[in-house]
Amino acid sequence: MASMASRAAAVTITNAALDKPSHGSSVEPTSRISMAVAVDVSKFESVTMAPPDPILGVSEAFKADSSPLKLNLGVGAYRTEELQPYVLDVVKKAEKLMLESGEFKEYLPIEGLAAFNKATAELLLGADNPVIKQGRIATVQGLSGTGSLRLGAAFIQRYLPGVKVLISSPTWGNHKNILNDSGVPWSEYRYFDPTTVGLDFSGMIEDIKNATDGSIILLHGCAHNPTGIDPTAEQWGTIADVIEEKSHLPFFDVAYQGFASGSLDNDASSVRQFVARGLELFVAQSYSKNLGLYAERIGAINAVVSSSDVANRIKSQLKRLARPMYSNPPVHGARIVANVVGDPSLFDEWRSEMQLMAGRIKGVRQSLYDALSSVDENGKDWSFILKQIGMFSFTGLNKNQSDNMTDKWHVYMTKDGRISLAGLSLAKCEYLADAIIDSYYNVK
Ligand code: KET
């Protein structure tokens, strides 16, 4: 504050000197006067403080906590049993190869690295999928899952203006932000049933049926975030029936391929089932979680459509949207993915590391369930935790209870009751169970 005041004073003196007309000066008096105003009153006084992000803000709060007990179960990021960030061995190998071959750093084309786009479409649909041979897929490299969804939303805003996107209730919170900022209207379909702590399948089907024909239905390809509850293969079939009947456009968000079952192929089966029926659809992909490339921002937006001609035109328009937003995407993560997916031995190694990560999460899931069941004197059935899949558990804790988890127990989590099991170790399961039992029974 003191330095601000003296700066303002100095400017005032300058202005006094400038009261006399001063010909030949390169600085016009008016600009000096506006400088004084700029120091005292910002042009941005009306800018209010934005609230912290409900997910990434949790990591910021975690960092600021000095308690040795603290546990970050907020963001969905995989940690080792020692709760350290993890770089996959296969990623390190791919990076070593890249360094040795002395890759360039020139701009990529707007649509991204060709080898990546090929690899990502093949990973999604299966390399021998006829859609790929027929050229009925437009793939554009995006800035991870978020950027790819954003590009897809920008395309919807431009080419399907006013068409509503239906999102699950609940969903990953950023879906709403992405659609809002893209100017795309949305509403929700029922998904989670708190009484059964399972899927509200009839509600979901009814809401998709009741939507205006030709709506867009945003679906989590696997490992639904935040609930950890996916439709069965048969239920996916029924969802596809209704979507087809109503001429809706499915838009899949595939951010956890490999993390639901541990198998990259199984986890793409929902999308593949829809594609096999001949439906047109959009798919956003992310390599943040399954290859641990969070900060590399690597993913893709894919449009599977009825002809290669339409695919080419869509791709050209996606490029046109990307160019003024970020010009062209970053290359490093794209090369890692292309190398890992494109090399049979690296790909095998990835698959086993993927199973290792998914397996560790299943282990802590079981151990948390065991701990809760043994600590809980009221005998509540906690088995829903075992039924949920993927990185998260949706505990059913409300906002006050979640606040108690953080304020009293230093357990950082999102306020919707979601915990990331990827950030939990076996050693911390009992502590977490104590925190959950206290919050569940002692806070309303
Ligand atoms: N879709 C879903 C469903 C999702 O959970 C995430 C990330 C993304 C897309 C995008 O991830 P990206 O890193 O842009 O590829 N979710 C975790 C991180 C976040 O909120 O950004 C999370 O839910 O914790």
C-alpha cells in the first residue's frame, strides 16, 4: 500500500509540472493525467473475484495445508502407493527414443500429428474397424480431453446452432462450463439414483426419449465421472436404440479408456457398439489419465459420419475453428502416444502398466470397503463402493460432510462427495474410513 501511495504522489508532481504547456514534449499531458487515474482507479474495478474451481481449486487448498495428515483425493490423478506422481515407464522409453532421433520442434499442421491421429482413432475403434478403412472418421488432435470437448462444442455452436446438449445428472462439472462458454444450450438427463446408489436407467431412457428429436446426448464412454457407475452392455444397446429412434447425436467423452476394466479394448466397447450400428457420433479422447500425460495436453476430437466426404468437410471446419483459438496443437505428447500405440512392444508394455494402475485402485477400493465395514458400528452397507469403477468413488457425503472431511480430517475432496481413489494408498485406508464414518454420522 505504501509504495502504491508514493507512486501516486510521484505521478501527481509530474502532473503539476505539466500544468504549464510544454511544447516539444514527446508525452502529451492528457496521457500523463490518465496515468494518474490508472493508478488510483483501475479500468477493471468491476471485475469480481472468481470462485475457485471445484476440482482444481481443491489441489490449491491442499498445497496450502501444512498438516502431515493431509490427503489429496480431489483431482483424478494417479499416484503411487507412496502417493507420489507417476510417470509411466513406457512414456520414459518413448521419450528416450524421441530424444535419440532428434525430433524437430516446428509447427504441427492445424489438425495435429498425422501418426497420432491415426493411432488415436485406431485405439478408439480398433485398427481393423471398417469405418477407418472407409475414411468415415474425422480426427483432429486437441488440447487433451477438455480442449477436444471445447472444439466439438464450438463446432456444434456453429453448425447445429440452438441444438441442446443433454448431460448426465451429475456429470464432470467442466462439461457445463465448456458448453456455457461455447454458447451451447444444455439440460440434464437423470443418471444417478441415490436410493439404490446405482444407475437410474429408466429415468435416463425416459429423459432421452422426451428430448426434442435431433438433440445431442453427452455420454461418458466408460468410468462415469463422478459416480463410477456405467450402463451394462445391454443397457448401452437400449440407449443406442432410443438415440437412433429419436435421431439424436451421441457425443462420447472418453477420458478413462483402460481405467474402468483395466482393458483398453473393453473400455471402448460402448463407442464401438454405437459405431457398429452405423450411428454418426462425436468422441472426445484424453490421454491425461491412461498414459499419465496430464500436463502434455494430448487428446483428440473424432467425428464418425456416414461418408468420407462428410468426414473431410467436418475435419476442414474443425481446423478452421482451431486456427484462431490456438493455431495448432503441441507436439510432445502426440509423439509419445504415436510411438506407444504404434509400436507393438511398447503397446504391450503400456497395457500391463495400465493394468497395474487400474489394479492398484481396485486394491485400495477393496481395502477402503473393508476398513469402513469394520469401523462402522451401525452396520451400514458400504458395498456400493465395490460396485463403482474407475478412479473415483462417489461416497454419498453431502457438502457439510465433505467440508468436515477437509476441515477436521485434512482430507481434500470435491464437495459433491467424490473421492479420487487414485490418490489413496493402502496405508491411508483406515484413516480415511475413520474420517468418513465421523462425517457421515456426526454431521448433517
Ligand atoms: N472428461 C472427463 C469426464 C473428465 O473427468 C476429465 C478430467 C476430462 C474430460 C478432461 O481431462 P483432460 O486433462 O483435459 O484431458 N477430469 C479430472 C481433472 C479435471 O477436472 O480437469 C477430474 O475430474 O478430476
